[in-house]
Amino acid sequence: MDLNYSQEESAFRDEVRGWLKANLPQDLRQKIANYEELGRDDLLRWHRILAKKGWVAPAWPKEWGGTDWNVVQRYIFEEECGFAGTPPLIPFGLAMCGPVLLRFGTPEQKKRFLPGIYNGEAFWCQGYSEPGSGSDLASLKMKAERVSDKGGDHYVCNGQKIWTTLGHYADWIFCLVRTDSNMAKKQEGISFLLIDMKTPGITVRPLILMDGGHEVNEVFFENVKVPAENLIYEEGKGWTVAKYLLGHERMNTGRIGASKRELAKLKDFAARQPGDDGRPLTEDPRFRDKLTRVEVELMALEITNLRFLDQMRRSGQPPGADVSMLKIKGTEIQQALTELSMQAVGPLAQPFKVVANDPGFDAFTAGLAPRYCNFRKTSIYAGSNEIQRNIISKMTLGL
């Protein structure tokens, strides 16, 4: 097992780092540094900059705009973006629906949807969770009845999705729907549909989070007609598609580069923030112990990620169920960093979001309390960490 970067990989890292430094717009860099909210235009602007460079979808095949990078290069790129503080690439099109289309889509579906996803012409969101069907996704109830009439062959969809991230920005949504309610196993009878968000009968309602932000939504479907040509793979085989998609989602939830950036900012703040005895927090043994433990765990996570990359590099196969450990530990570290940040800042933690031109603005303390609240979700999305432990227990340990 080789956990070191080769000379070529180190040179590639330097190339990516230099390009990001030169091409990340200063206003976007500043928004990320100050934890300001990013709008649809901000997100798509960075997406299109990377698309023009040819770096927006590294994992896609070369014929569809991919970079032909190996798994290590793709990992380096993601971590350098995280450390540099670039706006996130919204994963629902690029890292979820795109790979699904490449694996299960027909030639016509690929030609229709992939260019728009790649070039940032269409904003996608995910329709998985429902009230009462989150971690137990197979219990979903949204129905899709296939109908053939004068309007053609289509599905009529009725139901609700919830926690739909950035659904208020989306042009399209990919949904798991129940097309057969009479199957013995609840994982059967589920299908995967692509739905235009402008279709009559769709209502998007905001869910305002405890940090005050509008990030997620509930989406209602009332007699929504979806052309049958928007069915991905086979009717009733959507669970196969869903499992494939979730594997891609969980591989990218560790966010090691972003955690490194947050750790560096926390260490810098703690070095200049006096504790109860007047000395910097970094000289307080208890705080330093907690900080060191998180740093060691982050280093261990990075090494574990490199182990997965080495396996993928040698086998050419996607990771197995044990990739869930990256999701578990990565999200726990993200939460631990916000907890330590709250401890370091203390009463300076502002319970509301502020902007950079406010008097006394400090990028680290600005809106820290809302950020702390927002990060409570990380151990829930992409399948709760409890579910991830069950997956490891059953699929990897055989218990």
C-alpha cells in the first residue's frame, strides 16, 4: 500500500493550487472566508469558470468533458478546492444525477441532460427524503402512476419530498417514486424519475433552519405529469439506481480540505484569544488537548481516505460499504471543529449573521452560532451516521 504522492501527483497538486489562486474571483473568495450566503448566481458562476477550464466534472468520461484524471488526482483537486475556500460545486447534477445518467441512462437521455449539467445551464436538486422516510428511504410513499392517453405515455406523480436542499433554485429534480405498492419488499416497486420543476402541480415551500437560513424546502407534487421518457433505468428498479448514487454521495462527505482550512482558522484565533488566565487559549492545557485530538483525528481520516484511493487506484473499482466510515468520521470532525470554535469564541459568538462592513466585524466570529447550528445536520444527511454504522456492521463485518 502506497500512501505517498508520486512526483507527478505532487506537481499536479502545485498546478491546481496555483490555478485556484489565480482564477478564484476575489469576491467569491471573500464570501467563503466571511461565511456569507451564496446565491444561485454565485454558485453557477464558479461552476462555469471550472467548466470553461474543463475541470468541473473530473470523474466523468473524457467523451463527456471529463479530465481523464486518476482517482488520486481527483482527490487532490477536491481537497485543494476545499482548502482554498472555493464555492462548493452543487453535487446534485455533477456528482449524483450525472453519474447515474452515465451508468443507467439511454443515449438519448445522456445527450439531452449531460451537456446542461456540465455547462451549468440547469440547476438540479434531489428528491429522496419524505416525511417519515429519511434514513429509512425505502419506506417512501410518493406515488407515480403510469398513464397512456392523448397526452402520450407519462407518469402522474402525487406526494411530497422534504429537506430538499436548494430546491428553490432548481430547474430539475431527480426523484425516487413508488410505481408499484404491491411488492413484498419495500425496496422493490421504486422508480427513478427526472422531473422539470416548472411542471404544473409542483409547489416549493421554504423550511427556515434554526440558523435563520433558507437552504432546504418541502416540495409538493399534485397530479404532476412526467413524460415516461424521463424514467431512468427500468420501472421498479429505482433502488438499484439509488444505491449507486448514494455510494458517490458518501465518498465526498469527509470534506478533509475544508476541515483543514477551518482547523487552521481556529488555531489562529485561539493563538490570539486570551483565556480565563489572560494567556492565549493555545496555552490552556485542556483546550490544547481537545484541539490536538481533533487534529490527530483529521490526519487519521486523511490517511484512511488515501487508503481507499490506493485501493481504487489498484483495482479500478468503486469503494465498498466501508466507505461509510469516511462519512461518519468526517462529519464528526466537522461538528467537533464548530464546537471548539464556539468554546474558543465564547460570548463573542454572534447569534445572527453579520456582513463584512458591519462595525467590529471579525470573519471568524461572524455568525458562528448559526454556523454551529447548521453543522448539526452533517451527521444526518446522506444517511444518518447510525445508519452508516449499521451498513458497516452488516456489509463489511458480516454481523
